[in-house]
Amino acid sequence: MPATFTIKYLQSGHTEETWLTRGIYYEFADRSTIEVLTHLVWCETCGKFTEGEWIELPSQIRQQIAELNDSGSDAYKFAEWNDEQIRMANPRGTSESFRLSRIADLESRLEWRTHRSSPPKCIFCGNSDIIYPLTIDETESELEIPGLGKVRIESAGISSTDFMNWFFTPEGDRIPRNTQTTYWGVPDSDK
């Protein structure tokens, strides 16, 4: 589920809540997709806090794959627990292993990442002139925004949001398509 943030403009005293979205995908020539990972950014072009691509290093993706293959890791144990929950909820059904499915997703992401040459972009305007006020692991930060003064960002948890159903090229450029937001699932990519 997407993260929620509290943004406090210390000079004016104004506070606002914002949240990230979900349902944003890179689409490849064969029409396959992988999820676009996003994070809170300050976009110079939009002139506000918004959402930008979060592009992991190949070494970070390889590390996640290694952890899912290491039976002693927390990631492996969580994946096995998740598989057990699915089996208990649907004892007669068959389902793909969460762990193996996650590894396949990460391998697709690694393949994409090794070919990506563009810097991360704002998902709304497409500009790469963005600043990350927090790393993925930080829960709060302060930064100076020209014209606005000092701003405090705090992670406020997670939220359940609609799927945007937006598609981007592997280089992060929005593919124009008339899609509607949905609460669950990926729409047909040919609409």
C-alpha cells in the first residue's frame, strides 16, 4: 500500500497531507508490465511535493533476490508465511508461490534496470528536476525549498488508494491512454 506523508511548511505554519499512488506500470514492447516504484519528491517544474520514480540500483535488486533465496532471511520467512496464509485460506486451490512470484518480478525489474538510462522523473510532468526529501528508510526529514523556506516531512503510515492505471515507457515517459482509476487490478493494456 502507498505511503502517506505530512508536510509542514515551517515558515507559514501550513500543514498538508499527501499520499503516493499505486497502479503505475512500465510497459514493454511485448505488452508485459512491471510496477513503477515511486516516492515523495519535490518537483521544480510542478513547484510542489508530488510523486517521482524510485529507481533502485541493480545491486539492491540482486540483494532482494538473494534474500528470497536464503531460507534464513526475514524476506524468505515472510514469503513462506504468506504462502501458508494463502494455502489456509484456499486449501483446495492451487496458487503460485508468493516467494517464487516475487523472485520472478525482481528478475524482470533487474532486466529493466540494467537497460534504463534516463534519470528518475516526476510521474506527473515527466521532468527529472526532482529532489527526494526522504530516503526509503527515513521517517522524517527537514529541507530548505527556495521561496518556501524550511519544510518538515514526516512519514504518516500507509493508505489504501485507487489504482491510477497509468502506463510508462521503460525510460519513464507517460504513454497516453484513456484509462480510468480502479480500486483493484490492472486494466487491459490495449484500452
